[in-house]
Amino acid sequence: MIPHSLLLESKNTKPIAELLKEIVYTFERVNDLEEIAEKLEEGKFHFLIFHANDIENERDQKKLSEFTINFPHTLIILITDTSQWGLTASLLKRHSVYDFIQTPVDQDHLKFTLDRSFLYLSTKLKSQFINDAENNLYKRMVEIFDWKKSISNKENENIAADIIHQMNINLFQGSGIGTLMSVVSILISKSKLDQDEKNYSIPKPVMDLLSENYEAAKSMFDSMSVSQSIIDDQEQVNKKESPTKLLPIIERELDFLNEALSIKNQKINLSQIPISATGKKIRLDETKISYAIREVLINAIKYSKDQDIIYLLFFQKENFLELKVINPAYQNDDGSSGIPEKFESLVFEPFFRISSVVDDSYAKFEQFRFGLGLPLVKKIMDQHLANVQIYNIENNFKNENTKDICLTIRFPLLEEEK
């Protein structure tokens, strides 16, 4: 989405209009401060841009404060110069403007400021929307799912069928052991014995294919090792840390997944942790939480489409810190969308998949496979005495009338020890 601005036109903002055209950002003009409220009522503007020299009297500055209160979904950007630092500081302090740009304004600086502000605005609006939507739609009791009982409650023959099915999908479809076996077969048939019958020569394309699929198979076995270590670990996490420790963990995982995001030119917007939660503690094992964060992000990336934005939003609700991972919901093979209600608990059961399609594009980023990703995330959350849920939510954000998938992790907040 391209930011759309409302520009208070004057001789001072004429250069801004030209720069907006150059960076191909859409905008509309108003000639008078009195027209602004009427235009903002249309609800289609991300920014109101004006020059400090055009609002020097107290009456006009008061109007800015009214715009901020009445139109919180539009950010006010101030163009200023060194002669107006006092006014600029005052407007920033009173939150009448969101950000400022000092003249002379160049194209790169304008684009950077608007892009940064747009990122903040879209994350803020998504946070508000999700909060409201959950209050209206999602009022069910939080049920803690016992990962071990989910296995024992299944009939053995069903588990066996699921295991075989998932092994077939993961081992013999796409890159990995299945392709590795095929490449070995090709290698045997294409290799040539030299005249002395001591050495075989192998065509380079065959060797390249062998190396590539060896790495894929090795990654699969590494995944088995990590999965097994989590399955065998029954210890509750007792280490307590500030919730702010979650941010560097998430940022490291985002750095690791940059290449995965680039495959479909996707973005992830990360909000800040509510200040009210920063003085408390949560149970936190950094390694295990890293595993869980990567898995839920990979899922969101895989099941989103080109240029989608994935949101990571923090909320404090009563004595819980919530981390929500939100991505658009799309149609499944059976015609359903996202996570149908009947599958909301099933997705945390071992070997369950809504879709059996294998996407090799993300194989090298995955730690958990064989339909164990979300069950292992659930196991890790159980060890933190935390809860994880996933469900669809109606998305009426900007009147889109679609669905989002919302995965929510809820950490109990603990008081600081005196």
C-alpha cells in the first residue's frame, strides 16, 4: 500500500508536492486549514503534511491538537526550519504532530520519514483492530492443551497411519531423502569407470544435485535431533526474565529469516512491548523460545502470499503478556479458509496438517518437520506455563472484509521479586 497524504498547500509546501510526485506517493491538496477536518472525515489519509510557517498563531495550533484527537488514524508530519525550533518542540511535546522534517528537504529523507511513519501507523492500527475484533469475536475460555495426552487419546492405528503419511510427505516428497535416493541412482548409472578401472568420473550437474540434496537430508536429520531433545525434556522453565528480553530474541530470528521473507517479498511489522509489562517478569528459556518464535514465523511466512505484511503485536491483558502473530488467511485445498474452527485444537496434535503440500522453498529455515512444528511449540509453551492458540479472525481493517490467522502466545506476568 502506498501512503496517501493530505497537503496544506502554500508556497512553503510547493517543493514537498514536487517531491511526493517524484517518489510516486499519492496526495491531495487543501488550501485552507478550515478544509482539513472535512477532508479527514473521508478516512483515506495516512498523513497530514504542512509547514510550520503556515500555522504560527495559537488558534491554528489548537486545531492541530483537535485533528490528533478526532482523527487518530492520520499522522501529522511537520515541515520546519531552524527558525521554528521552539514551535516544533512545542508541537512534538504536546503530541500535536507525530514527526518533523527539516528543510531543505531531499527526496530520500522525505521517503524515509514517510515510510518509517507509515510502518508505525499500520502496526498501531492493526493492534487496535485486533484488540477490538477479539473483544467482539473471541470470548472462549483459554484451554490448556496437554501435548502428551493428545497422543494417548488417539487410537494407535490412527497414529501409525499419520506417522507413515507424514514420513512419506517429508522424506519422499520434495527435496530430501527421496530425491537423494533418486540422485544416487542417477549417479550410479551416469558415472564412468576410467580405463585403468580404478576411478569413476561423475558429471558435475549430478554431483551438484547430490550435494544439494545431501544438505537437505542432513537438515532433516538435524531437525529430528532438535525435535527429539524437546520431546524428551520434561523440565518446567523456572528462569524468570524481563519481557523486554523477548525483543532481541525476535529480532535475531527476523534477521535469520530475511532470506525467507525475500522469497515472496513479504514484510514483518513488530510492535513494542507495553510499558506496563516491562516492570514484571515472565518465565523465559531463550533457546526454547527461539525455537518457538522461528516456527510460528515460518508458518506465517509459508502460508502468506506475495507482498503480504505479517504483524507481531504485543498486548497486556490482565496478568498476561500476549504476543500475536497475524497473517492473512487464504483458501485451503478443501475450500475452507485459514484455520477452520474445527481444526483450532487439532493443529496442535502431532502429525496433523490442514494441507499436505510440501514447499521446498523454506526447508532450510525449518527446525521442526513431520507435522510436529506446532505440537512442539505447544510443548515449549507448556514448559513456560504459557498458552498458545490459533484461530481465524474477521478482518474489517480498511473495509477489507477478509480473514486473518491469529496465533496468540500468552505469558503469565509475574511480579518482580523484592
